[in-house]
Amino acid sequence: MEAAALSRIGLAGLAVMGQNLALNIAEKGYPISVYNRTTSKVDETLDRAHTEGQLPLTGHYTPRDFILSIQKPRSVIILVKAGAPVDQTISALSAHMEPGDTIIDGGNEWYENTERRIIEANEKGLLYLGMGVSGGEEGARNGPSLMPGGSFEAYNNIKDIVEKVAAQVEDGPCVTYIGEGGSGNFVKMVHNGIEYGDMQLISEAYDVLKNVGGCSNDELAEIFDEWNKGELESFLIEITADIFKVKDEHGEGGLVDKILDKTGMKGTGKWTVQQAAELSVAAPTIAASLDCRFLSGLKDEREAAAKVLEDAGLKEDIGTVRKGIDKKRLIDDVRQALYASKICSYAQGMNLLRAKSVEKDWNLNFGELARIWKGGCIIRAVFLDRIKKAYQRNPNLASLVVDPDFAKEMVQRQGAWRRVVGTAIAAGISTPGMCASLAYFDTYRRARLPANLVQAQRDLFGAHTYERIDREGAFHTEWTKLARKKN
Ligand code: NBP
């Protein structure tokens, strides 16, 4: 009997992401072996491979059979829940792997776990990649954005596969070797933080248009469809337009109005903000989006607070449609405010990446990162091409805010941006993301800040000393004594 042909690659972990990525790889013509702890998912995947076009995919029910079915040097992608399940899966599979084989973790893993596993894998002669995968179910099946980091040799072993499997845009496949260590996971984490910011800013635009402008769901669908034809063209704007078009099958009106206003999260946004604090990088828009998710979770408290403040005399007209508002102008202003706020949010994310790249010596290529996010992933947008070009013009750009093209765009939009934030504040509609972005812009662009007063206070109560603008050195003043000295 002839031995079965070996697969080019293997994939373990057949939940949403694994199943779809395996089918994508098979569809691109690479024979693939699959495995899952619970074997029913192997059968499910085999069924799909059959019905979705007789794809070259073989199912295996034990770690040993799975590993032995793959060509050497073996490359095995793992797509299981991040954390302990990854360690358990590595331990089960690596028992059958040989020096020179590669493990690729495609989950949303904390980058330090990847760095630990790189060392553990190397001790066994195995290579390791931590590969961020973005695009959800649809992306995994039809073309995700892939962010592999770790062993360059391991990357070269699978380069042909990932370049075919990734989303394709006019300037190439949405994958590139990110850098050493846990850089792939770190970049994916910041991508998710930026995604939090984008979603928050879009929800604020919706809130202002609905509660200040009085826009209906039909109007909102039209507005977002229109926005998707211009500078805001992106996956998130496109799906938002679709959301407003879906009616509630259980009652009157749109489904969006029946959804409980409590946002879920899985942790990558929190990690992004923690890392920003760790590296002393300001990321206020991303932090505001995280805070909003926390506050959204306090539904019962918010309902109670609404009642207490109403009883305390909070006026009815706060939060209701403003009389005599110029709706057409408001819509155009919100578009501009959203765009300008987005630039600041991306500036924060990119600067966090730069700080980490310097700390870890990853040598990240920011233009390339913007390029591989142009397709496949949740933040894909026309706008990313402009970011790519900004970093190509100047790889050492201090901030996107000072790229000449973005600077011009922000200055052109600042009138509209201030009007939207001002109107929202007057109406009692919170726009923390837009406010955070505007404050970031207004703080960053000012040559002189009130930090002089903070320094004086620190010196007064803690003798922390201060520098002067007109002479060198560290100074300390007996502030209280001088201030209270009797003449
Ligand atoms: P889940 O994160 O829901 O994980 C389910 C998979 O993990 C199943 O295959 C399950 O096997 C396996 N697993 C678990 Br749980 N514990 C295990 C253990 N101790 N040993 C072996 N296998 C174990 O799957 P997912 O949503 O497909 O996501 C996979 C990864 O991709 C995650 O890191 C996720 O954060 C990331 N990601 C997800 C998305 C998305 O849109 N869902 C997008 C981008 C990235 P079982 O069947 O035997 O229980």
C-alpha cells in the first residue's frame, strides 16, 4: 500500500479562526493536516473541506498522527485560546516534533508569553513564531492581515504560504516579517487598541448625529454609506452603514436600538493602554475607548445615576435634539471631527509601537505595518495608505500629527472638530474619544504648556527641583517662606 502524501503544513485548534484559516490555506493549494483536542471539530472541518470544493485537507485525531502527517521541516500553526491552552497544545505536539520544525502561534497572545516560548522551543531545537491574525472569521477564510514575529528562518519556511493566504491589496499581500521576539503579537495588540479607538469614535459620531442631529437609522445608514465613498472609507464605516439597515425581526424599528448598551472585550485594548503607561506614551483616545467600555458595563449603576441626577434637577433638554440645528452642516462637521480624531488615535498607536521598538530593538517598519493593515483586518481603510506614505517620506516621523499632509488636514478640520465637541458638550452628550484626540492635538502642538506650574508645585511640596527657561541647571526655591515672608 502506498503511504499517504505528507501535508505541506499543519494547523491545530479548529474553532472559528483555525477552521477558517485551514480552509483558506487548503484552498490556496497547500495540502494541510488539521487537529483539534475535541475530535468532533476535526470531522466538522473535514466536512467543510469536502463541501467547499474538495480541498486538500486531512484530519487527524491524535497529536502523533497529526505531526507525522506533515512534511519536514514541519510548520504547525496553533489557533487555540491564548494562555495556558497554548502551553498545553505546544507540550502535546512538540513531543513528536524534531529539531528544525516550527511552531506558529496565531492567537491573540501576550507578547511576553511568546518570548518565553521562543526560549523553550529553542531549547528543543524548534523554531517559533508569534503571528497576529486579524480579520475575524471572514478574514481567516478569505484573506486576513498577518503579523508574524520571531524566528526569521521560520518565517522563510512559510513565506510562500502566508503571502498567498493573506489579503491582497494593490501593493502586495497583507503580511510581512514584523521583527524578532514577540513583536508580531505586540503589533497585533496595538492594532486591536487602535480598533478600540476607531469603534469608539464611530459610536460617538453616531451618538451626536442621533441625539443632537435627530438622525433616524435610515438617515444614518445613508450618511455612513456616503462617508464610505470618501476619506473615511473603511471596513468599520461600511459595516456600520449595514448595521443601521437591519430591522428588528421581533418588533418595530431597527435592531441596533434593541441591543443592550454594554460592550464586551477580551483584553487586548487593556494591554495596549497598560503598555502605553508602562512606556510613558500618551494614548488618551485609546484609553478613553477602554474607559467607555468599562463604564458601559455599569448598566445598573448608570440607570440608577440617571434617576438620581434627574431627581436632583438635571434638565430634560440635556441630551435631546437641539432646536434649530443645521443638520447638513452638523453631518459634515461630524465627518471632519471623526477623521481628525482618527489621525490622533493612530498617531498614539504608532508612537506606542515606536517606543516598544526602541526598547526591544525590533526595528519595526511603520510604513510596512500601515501597508499590511490596508486589507484583511478590522481597521482596514483607505486612510492607511496615507500613513504608509507618511512613514515612507520620513521613517523617523515624530508623530503623524506633524506629517505635512496630515498636519494640513487637521488644521483644515479643526473648526468643524471644535464645533462638534462644543455642541456635544453643551448638549450633555459625552464624546470622550473625540475630546481626548482634540486635547492630544492641542497639547502636542503647543510650544508652552502649564507644566511650569506643576513643576513649581512639585518643587514646593517635595523639593523635586525645576529647570529654568533662561539658564542651565536644577533649581530649588523656598516657595512658602518667600510667599509668606512679612515685609
Ligand atoms: P477560542 O479562543 O474560542 O479557542 C477555542 C479553541 O481552543 C478550541 O480549538 C479549543 O479546543 C482550544 N482549546 C482550549 Br479553549 N483549551 C485547550 C487546551 N487546554 N488544549 C488544547 N486546545 C484547547 O478560538 P478562536 O475564537 O478561533 O480564536 C483562536 C485564537 O485566535 C485566540 O487567541 C483568539 O484570541 C484569536 N483571534 C480570534 C479572533 C476571532 O474573531 N474569533 C480574531 C483574531 C484572533 P476544544 O475544541 O477541544 O475545546
